[in-house]
Amino acid sequence: QVQLVQSGGGLVQAGDSLRLSCAASGRTVSTYDMAWFRQPPGKEREFVAAIRWGGGNTYYADSVKGRFTISEDNPKNAVYLQMNSLKPEDTAVYYCASGLGVDFRSRSGYDAWGQGTQVTVSI
């Protein structure tokens, strides 16, 4: 049984940094696409970043490019999202995801999800 357990998040001020963690069990992160999505208040869940299986290529939404970094720690079987220069518009519930779907930028590409963690960025 696959389980993704998230940690991190919280309330920060604009310009601050946060790191989200996602610890996987029942699945080896390096052999699956791993991603972060977020759901702002009143909006749909949206793609944030992904790290592809095999080569480890990374991809980002335009809104976070240059500020967020996704990475893997294979010995710990975990994925991280380092978020720098946070903005109020980054406020959302963030979700870790794992899968091997056709479209790694789409929710449909993932079959396992973390429990979600709130990130709130104040002005």
C-alpha cells in the first residue's frame, strides 16, 4: 500500500522561505514521477512542480519557476519542495503526488496523494 506523508508548511510572511517534505512508503520515489500540486482557496488544484522518474528532470509551473525547487532524497525515499521568495498568491493547500500517468502536469497522471499541508503567506 502506497502512503505519502507530508510535513512542513505553516504561516509565513511574504519573502520568507519554507520547505515541504513528502515521505513515501510502499513505492520507490525514483521509479515514479513525483510532483507537488496546490489548491488555492476557492480554486482548482493546480500543478506546481514535478521530478520525472529515471532521469530526474524537473519541471515547474511558470508562476513558481526560479523560486521553488523540487528534489528527491533516494536513501530517505522522500521528495521535497523548497519554496523561496514566497508571495501571498502562493497561499494554498499543497499536495505531494506520485504516479506514472501520461501527463505529469495533470492530476490524472498520479494515483497516490499526500494528505495535504496548508501554506499561508501574509503580506
